[in-house]
Amino acid sequence: MASIRILGTGGTIASRSAGPGGLVAEDRTDDLIRTLSRRHTVTVRDIMVSGSYLLQLSDLRTIAQAARNAVLDSTVDGVVITHGTDTMEETAFLLDLVHGSPKPVVFTGSRRPADAAAPDGPQNLEEAVEAAASPELRGTGVLVSFAGKIRSARGLFLASTVAADPFAGGTEVAHFIGDSLHVTARPLRPSPMRMPSEEFDQARVSIIDCALGTDTGLFTYAVHAGADAVVLAGTGLGNAGPGFVEAVQDAVRGGCFVVLSSRVPFGPVVPTYGAGGGVDLVRAGAIPSGDLKPSQARILAALLTSQPATPEQIHRVLTAAPGRQGGQSG
């Protein structure tokens, strides 16, 4: 029997129908654990009760600190965080960046609200607790457990608005077969970064979509409005249209970091094309995001620029993408 701390933040798993007003997060963590099988000792703490679409960077820092305090508690073996799916990929990734303990931190949530005829939250929470309690998952960092699958936080993204198993990307670390947890891989863990400071709350990092025909107007506005960094959601391998090379060059000269990502769900940024494409954008000063998609590249940029970091440090962190280490099923 393990000792698991559950930290509640809200989300659909804590939401109920308010009639014409839509779903509203209102359940406390004590309400969520009523159906748990109690195979492990569970303690709870409510950090906030909110839809994850409402969260700010300051809220992510609050969640990160609460998770840090939980893993530092010698009586705690693992941590579960309930969270909305809208922005789970951002919060989980931030915690993964700064998580240095071998104790598992596992995010979960639901697609159906607490008052649905057949809510999925109870089963997801049950599985997340089992994952956080598993000795085999020690040292695997921050994970997301949903619909019987457990994935690494890095590389994870919300791939469906309605599916019961909505996430894709990352490394599938384990899965459930019935009530049995089978571990299939162990992500290679980089050294943890420093915890976010109060400066992180005010970090200004914009994501600019480089879709076909997009001009540089929004990019230039973000830079002139005081952005600390801008993430380009490029096309394909990491490309942008006419005018972006010159705009990136001006931004970098002015002290604004530019990160080149891709809108493509899978695969890394690989600068390949000239004539204003990824090769020229990198020559102009854009830093390729490696395997990080725009939402997670933005969180990393916010953390780095708030510390602060040099362009060389940002480039080193972005290009040091951890891989995966195969493991035996258990």
C-alpha cells in the first residue's frame, strides 16, 4: 500500500451542469475520491477549482510549487493532479521540466462531467492513483494517465475534442490491461530546470500561426508590444511565408527570442528549405524547437526567458530532446 497525495485543480472531472450556463467546475477533491477502491492511502488538497482554459502562468507556478511540496513530503510516495484537458499538455510539461524527484507525478481528468450518466473521471482517477503508486514508474517524470494509457508529459498534445482517449504524442510509458499495469518504456530524463519564479507569471510569449498567406503583421505587433519570445507555428518541417525571415532578424536583433516550431502534430522541426524557409529562418536567428509543438515550446520559452537565459542556453535546451528507453512489461 502506497501513500498518494491528490492535488485538485478542477476541470471536467470536477464539473457539473449549470443548465443553460454550461458545465462549471465546482467539485472538491474530497468529492472525487469517494469512489476510489482505497487500495492505497490517499490524502487530498485543493489547489484551485477551475476550468483549465482559465488558467494563467501564475496558476501553473502555483501547481508546480504544490507538486514540489508534495514530493518533498517523506510520507508521500506519489502525486496525482486532477486537471482539465484543455491545457493539461502545458501544465504537465512545465512540471516535467522542473521535476527532479523519482516519485511519479501523474495528471488525469475526464471527458464527461461528474454528473454524467456514466462519468469517466472515477476510472481515470483510479488508474492515475495506481500509476503514481507503482514502483516501476519511479524516475519516469511527469505522466498523463487517461483512458487506460499512460504517456510522458513531453510531446503530449490534445488530439481530439470529444474522444474518450483524447491525447496523442509523447511516449506511451504504460497501459492497463484490466486492473493490471504494464510498463512498456521509460523516458530518458534530462536534468531538472529551476522552479519558475514570480517573473514567470509575467512572461510574454506569443504563438504566431504561419498558415498559407499569413503576413508578418501579428508577429511584428507581438514583438513591438514587448514579447519576451515568439513561437512560430510553422508549416511542414518548420517554414514560414514571405517576409518572416526579415521580421525574425529584426526581432532577434531587438532582443526578442524567436522559436521555430511546426503546426504538424508529429515529427521534429528539421530546417530544410531555403528561399525563406526553415534554413533561412534559422540563419535569421530563429531557434528550432526540436520535437516540441507550439504549446509546449511556449511554456519552455516562458520558463527560460523568465530566469533569464541566453540564446545559447535556449538553443541547448531545445535541441537536447530526450528520447525513450525501452523497458520490459510488468
